[in-house]
Amino acid sequence: MFSRVVIVCCFLALVLQYTYAQQPVIVGSRDHVVEVQHRVELFIDSTGTRGIREIEKIYAQGAFRSPTEQVPNLTGTDGTIWFRLIIQNQLNEPLFLSFPEIFFEEITVYSKEKSGDWQGASTGFFFPVRTRSLPFNRYILKLENDRANIPMVVYGSIKAESKPPILLRMSLGSGPAISSESRKSELVSMAVIGILLIMLFYNFCLSLVISDSLFLSYCVYIISAVFLILWLSGFSFEWFWPDFPAINRYQWALGPYYLAQIWFVNKLLGVKGQLPPLYKTSFTIYFLSVLVMISPVMPPGFVHAMSVVIGALSPMYFLVCSLILAYRKEKIAFIFLIGWLPLLVVTVLNMLMISGNLPYHIAYDKHGMEVTLAWELVIFSLVLGYRFNRLRVEKLEMQHENLRIVSEQKSLLRKMVFEQTEEIMAQNDQLLRNQEEIKQQNDRLERQNKAYERLRALILKQNHELESAVQRRTVQLAHSNEELKRHLHQVEQFSFISAHNLRAPVARILGLASIFDRSKVIGKENVAVLDRIVACAKDLDIIIHDLGAILDTQKNTSEKSETIDLKLLLDKILNRYEAEVSIEGIHISINAQARYVQAVPAYLDSILSNLISNSIKYRSDQKPSFIRISTEELPSGWKLEVEDNGLGFDSKLLSKKVFEPFQRFHTHKEGKGLGMFLVKTQVTAMQGIIELHSEPNKGTHVTIIIPKRKLQKSA
């Protein structure tokens, strides 16, 4: 009795299992594909970590569920989507599983081998194109099955970390059937792209004829639309970067489309001129479009949010602008709505379908958007063509109007000529009677005209001479003012010199003479006084000599330049200081790239002597001293440089005093403070430039540039 109950229970279990088990998908024709998305069983792995073995156990526990929709909408699903399908292959060839949705990031299909092991094949948006079993822009995976007419269990997983739209559409069939289906889908996209390319060529030719930026913006918009279709249909991945799927991780392709679209629509509707407040809001769309374009350097979630914002903001902007202009009865706004509303409707229906508020329909899918986009661009192209024809007609009308005006002017001119001719003919008799009188008047007028011309020529000549004289006088006054300023400056300087520097030696001499004891001429004290008097006289002589040199330089500003051999001049100058250089152990180096210089010999000798003397006088006792002298010929002149590592001073702090007379920055050394003033005066007399840079305890660097001038020949 118990054994019978067990047998009955087993029989009932088998019957129930056969009744409620998933029915296999039978593939019996190699020319047709079978839609299988509604025949699968689904399971959502929220952890995203389970493998095929664990999923097989989960199925045995009854966790898989059949879809409730013809095309399951799994958009926004967290985790991995698993599906299970039973296939009975009645063909003697492999089958292929096709997924039309291109935004699946990773698809893996598992089929069991004879050994019982699961064999998996993966492809997707984040995999190279070569992972697809057939060379089409959709994801196609081959199912190996050597057991004819025996049901085959197939598991599959879909991973989508970025949560793209997931409408689970799956086609099953032989290689030729899947290829035919894929080719038909590709032909639709290619046909739309072909239409857009024709519109692009047509409007590009128009833009060459008409200098209108609207046609250029439309061409850019078409190019961005073509690229968007290539991206949405997967052709861009297949053609341009098949081995670099990492590029697909970002939504940057939407940025150029939004950018070109807002640019074109603003120009087409004339938003800037007619709706200035709304036009300012379009800069927000421009900015967000740029952010989407640079999405590879932006956080993925932020870029996705920006794409959603632009997708909602730009249609609202277009709709508001077009409705306001339509209310104002602008014809272009009605045409824009005719072209753009189908795309808007399909886009809204597609968003409702993706969000699950509408069931799937192929009209809302990718090809629906492609066709309505082509419709929009064709309508806009016709509008631009109409605009071109209107401009051409207006141009012809303007030409006809110009011709009409010219014709009327000619008729009026003929009438006036005729009337004047009649009047002239009526006056001929009177003119003939007065001919002799007119001749006499003409003679008088001719004589008067000649006299007038002579008078006019004389006045013009006098005016020209007066202008020249005024101009010469103005130049002379300007030169005189400059000379007066220079002399005033010299008077101030020499007033200072006479008040301070010349009076000091003279006062010392007078003071020493007053204490000279004339009763004891040979006394030691008198000898010391005489020595001091001689020293003061020498100081006075040096000051007078330097002042004389300065006066000569300032007075003789047209000294003759000669060609000077720098090597001979430097040898002569260094011989003067040979003893001091040898005693102090100063190292002197000369880099004479330019040997010959055109300059005033006396000035150049004095300049180099003063600079070398200063370098020797203000050397540092704490380190070995050196003096570097270099010369170089420039295109416009010659550059002389003298550099040392002496005591130096803060040239930035004392820049205004460096070239002033009687300025001394090291009082422990003898000097009058006229050396650099004399150097500056002589360089200026040769129309040259002098620069000095110095730092305390680091040294001084003097650069002099003497311009090239024509040599003055001696009389």
C-alpha cells in the first residue's frame, strides 16, 4: 500500500513538473528569427557577485520569475539581471542570440557542454567589437549545441553599473536569419544618415553662395546629428574605436549635439534679437553642453545628471521660444514647430517608455528618433532653401527696381535735355546778336582769370613759405627749449659744485695758509701745512679737470666717431693699472667677440678707464678679485660689458643717484664721485645707452650699447 502511494506521488510530481516547467523555444527555420524576451525567466541578483553555479541552484529553488510584459523594462535595476531560456534547435547548425539594445555594458551567455561544464561568452558596450560573434552593430553571441532536437538550457547575465535604459529585447535564430534582421536595422540607420549627408552637401553649397552664418550653423548641426545617430546605433563604436571600449563609458557624444542644436535654433528663430531675456538663459545650456563634452574628466554621476537636465531644459527652451514667436505670428516659428514637434513627441514617448509608464513599441525606439530627426532636418533644410530662394527673389526684385529707377531717371534726363535745348534754341537769336559783346566780355574775363590765377599762386606760395617758416621756427623753439632746460640743469649742477665741492678745497687751502708760520719757514709744522696745501690743490685740480671733461663732453656733442681697435685700447688702459693689478692679484679676462668699434676715441678711453679703475678701487678683500670685459657686435651697434665681484652696492635702492655727480657709496675709498657721471655723459654724447646692476658683496655689472653711426670724415 505504501509503495503504491509513493508511485502515485512521483507520477503527480512528474505531471506537475511537466505542466509548470518552462517551455522550450523551438527553432525550426533558418530564415526567420524568434523573439524570445517574453519566453525567458528572470532573476535580479542585487549583490552582483553570484556565479553560474550558484544561479543554477537559485533557479532550482524557484526564485526565477516569468516577465509580465512583452518586452521587459528593467531600467534602473540594481545588480545583475539573470535570465534563463530553454532552446530546442531543430537545425543542423549553430544558433545565435541577438540583443538590439546597444547600451548593455556587459552581456554573458552560458551554455552547458557535453561534459556538463558551463561555457560562457561575453560582449557588450564595454567590450571590444571583436567579441561579437557576427560583425554587426548589435550584440550577437553564438550558442554551441551539438545535440540536435535536445532541449538546451541557456543562462545569461546583464550588468549595467551606470543604469542605462534596459529594454530586454532578444532574438534567436540561425546565422543568416540574425544577419538579415541586423542588416535591415542597419539599413534604416544608414538611410537616415544618407538623407542627412545629402542635406549637409546641399546646405554647404548654399553656404558657399550666401555669406550667412545660419547655413554654417545648420551644417554643424547636421554633422552633430549624424554623429549622434552613429553613436546611438553603435556605428561609431564599430567603425572608429572598435578596440577601445573605454571611450563608451562617457556620454560626451551628447555634448556636441546639444551645443550645435541650441546654436542653430537661436539663429533660426532669431532669439537674440526678438527674445533677449530668453536668449540669456540659453547660455546655461551652452555651459552644460560643454560639461557633457568634457565628461571623461568629470564624475560619472554628475555627467549623467547634466545630460538629464539638458534633455529636459532644451526642449522647454525651444517650445517656449517657438510658442511666443508663433503668438507674434512669426512664420518661421510655425515651420520650426512642424519640423521639431514630431521629434519632441517621439522623444517624450521614448522617455515614458523607458520610465515604464508606456509599454514598449518600436515606433518610440531608436529608429523612431532617427526618422523624426531626419524629418526635422529635412524640413529645416527646406526652410533654408526657401530662405535662399526668397533672398534671390528679393535680389532680383531689387535689381528690377534699380533698373526701373534708372529708366525713369533717363526719361527725366531726356525731358530736361529737350527742354533745355528748346530754351537754348529760343535764345540763339539773342545770343547771336550779343555775340560781339560776349566775346569782349570773355576777353575781359580771361584777363581777370589770369590775374586771379597769378594772385592765387602768389598767395599759395606765401602760405607755403609761411607754414615752412612757422614749422622751422617751432622746431627751433623746441630745440631751444631743450637746450635751455639742459643748460639750466647744468647751471644747477655747477651751482651745487661751486657751493660744496669747489669751496671745500679752497677753504682748506685758505685755512692752511692762515696758520702758516712765516717766521719759521723750514719748520716741520710748516712742511706738513705745505703738504696739505699741495694735496688740497691736487684735489681741486682733479675736480676742475673732471668738470672740464664733463663740460667738453656736454658742449662737443658732435665729436667725430672713428674705428677703434678695442684690443689695442684695452692693452693701453690695462698697462696703466698693471702695477695695482699685479700687487692685488686681480684676474682680468677679456672676451672680445667684436674687435673694432666705431666711437669717439677719447670718450671710449675715458669710459673704460673709469670702469676698470672703479673695479680695482672697490675690490673685495675677502675673496679673490676678477674683472671680466666682453665686447659683442649687435645688428644696431656694439655692446660693451665690464663685470667684477667687488664690494658692490644696492643699485635698485640707489638707482636715481648712480649717475648723478658727487655721489659716493663707499666713503672709505678716496674719490670725488664724478666718475660714473662722466661715463654717463660721454655715453649719452655718443647717443648710447648705459645700464648698471650691482648688489652688496656680489659685485657690479655695467652694460654699454653704442649705436652704429656713419663715420664723420675729417675736413
